[in-house]
Amino acid sequence: MNESLRISYGSATDSGLVKKFNTDSILDFKIPDGHMFVVCDGHNGNEGHGALASKLTSEGIKKYFHNCSYTNISKALGNAVSFTNSTLFEQARKDQKYKGIGSTLVALIFHAGRVQYVFAGDSRIYVFKNSQLCLLSSDHVDNPAEAVGAEVRVLIGENKNIDYGICTKPLQASTDDIYLLCSDGLTDQVDESEIAGILGDTDKAPEHKCHDLLEVARKKGGKDCASVQVVEFSAILESNKKKIGFLKPVLIGVAAVIALELVGFVGFKGYKVFTSDQDMNPVVEKQMSIDNVEPLKSEVTIEKQKKSIPLTNVDILKNTTENKISINTITVQPYKIQKDISQIHARPAKILSFSPTVYYNYRVRRGDSLYRIAIIYNTTQKALIESNVQKAKKIIAGSTLKIPVLAIHTVKAGESLSVIAAKYNVKISDVSRVNTITKKAVLADGQVLIIPQKILDAAD
């Protein structure tokens, strides 16, 4: 990423005061040398399932970018939309209960110091720059003149081919730029002047601004689900850079002296020293066919859509074709260890076999099963049933399950995934899988990680 910029962001979603279920989906995740943000607004089909449509759309985008590096980000964005559209369309076609589902989409990618984005439907992307709020996307609706309630004519998954808008010329990320991704549940209720006022408050963090935006939408009726993501760029203070530059030679000198002392001490005593591993731009519309998109293996299931009509405000571009763990509450009880800590560390080759009493409160998602959850968190169905009793017998989307884990770890400055995995004697791949991050992910100070149990080998 651009070393002179710091990125901070927040996100929030709300079902409003009228709808019983939230059909929106929000997602953000790291990519090589960047970060991606996604907001989707699911539309029900003949039998509902709007929430599924938005979820599959956001996860389809993540699946396309997760652990992948692309040289042409604009082309990759277009391919991601095509892939996701095709996946959703094919699954809806195979099962009639999903017929008609679809989802809007806005996605923003910050990569190598630049910003690019893609959109479909009536969800929006704004940039707040120099105290001015500017709309970057355009609404794909039948009558753009209608402020509220216009029929959406472009939805992911509704048709085999998809019309969408895409940024073809990257925006250079600059200090104090603020980007807003939102569903129409916000813009149908809240005026742009009010949105600008909230985004321009320099004394509030992005997460706080998200809360304020949804609160205003609720006060104005909360007639629809509303979802927002606020992404801000700020400068890294030069004074901090200078301090680091000044201290660097001093630290190197101190480290060299300590190293010489240690070498002398070790040579004299004959001890072995062990060390551990540490770690406003033009918009066009594109047309692509699913035949040109390389298929990816997908386990996605389907969602809802509306009718697709040629776009009017932008050049036509046709196109075809994951999970962030939300930590709600964590119950931590002391470990009941029968052996002295020193004895445990004296046997590094032996896996600890005491029963963990740390639990992670997992919110059940649509399509989850005890078997799937147990596999992800290195536990057993029996353990889940014992921890949750009646709840585990029939899990319901939206309910909470207590999952036994080894620990809930708060990252300290300088810690890497390998260091944390070694600390708990677990595999790096297990920690990265449970937390949906890459093995080489750069961890933030204060970030919370779930440490899954270690599966005992037969020999143990």
C-alpha cells in the first residue's frame, strides 16, 4: 500500500423499522497490497430469499479476489462481477424456489495506493473530497428522475448476462478522501446534504459515522434495510517517520552490541540459543459473456433479481457469469490446568489435551450445519451439542452457538500469524482459515483472532 497513507474504515447494517429480515450484505477483506469493500442489497424472488442473494453476491466477489493477485484490476473487477452473476443465475435456474432472486452491488478496491470500483443496481458509491460530496456511481433504474421507488433494472443473478458500471481510470487515493458505499435504504431516506454533514465531521471515527448515518435513516422512517461502509484516508505523520529514521541507526547499534554479548556468553557457557520466527473519473459500462470468463469452483447457492434493460446514462458493457467473522460476545473462563505451566512448556512435542473453557459466540448463517461448523473450528458435533444443549439440536439462522476454542487472542504490535500460531502450538493454516485471512496477512495492533483447538494426533 501507499506508505504515506493510512486507511481506516467502518461498516454497519440495519433492517430498519418495517422489514422483519435484513436482506442486505456487507463485506470487507484484505487482498494482496490492498483492501476491498462490498455492499449488496438482496431482492426477493418468488419465494423470498433476498438475504441469500446478497450474501452469495458479496461472497462471490470475495471468492474471486481471495488469495489472488491481478495485474489489471479493472479487468479483474469485471470478471468478478461476471463470475458472480453466472454463479447466482445458474443456481437459481436449477432450483425453482430461488427463481427471480437478485442483488445490487457496489464494490470498491484500494490497491497500490489507488481506488477503483464497480456497481450494478441502485446501491451507490460517493466520494467526499474538499468538503464536497460527489456521486461516483449511477442508478440502474427504469426512471432515474424518481427519487424513491424506481424499479431496479439491473440485478446480479437475474439474467445470464449482466449490465454494470465500472471505473476504468483509477483514482489516486489522497489524504482526507472519504468514500461511502451504501444501499438505497440510506439514500431513499437521508438527503445528500445530511450525508455530507456526517461524513465531514473530523472528530468522529468511520464506525461512528456509519452509526450516525443509520440512525438518521431510522429517524426518517426506516422503511428499508440500510447498509453503509465508510472508508477514510489520512496521512501518516511526518514527525513519526523522522523519529523512526533517527532511531534506526541507534537501534541497529544496540542490537549489534547485544548480539555480540550473547555470542560471547553462549560460546563461553556452551549453551544453545533458540530463537522463534517473527512475521472524479470516467465511468463506462462493459459487456462480457460468461464464455470469456474462466470458471472457478464454487459452492455458492442462489438469490433474487429483476429485469435487465439497456443502460442509458453510461456506455453499455454487458457482463456475465466468502467470511468475515463477526465477534459479538466472548465468554472467557479460566483454564483448569492440572499441570504446572513450566511442565507443559517442557514438553513442546506433546499436544495439550485439557478441555478448553473459552467459547466463541458464533452467529449461525443460512445453510450452516453442525458438521460444517465443527470442521471449520476443529471441534466435534458432540462438543457443540454438549456446549449448546437444545440450541444445537436444531440450529436456526441468526441464532448464536457457543463454540469451544483454544483462545481469543488480541494482537500486539509486531506480532505475525506465525508467532501467534507457535505461541498456541496450532497450525497457521487453522488460524488463517477460522479468521478468513491469508497466511501472510499483516495483523493490526488490537486485532482480535480466534485460536481454534488443535486436533490431537492418534499417537497422542
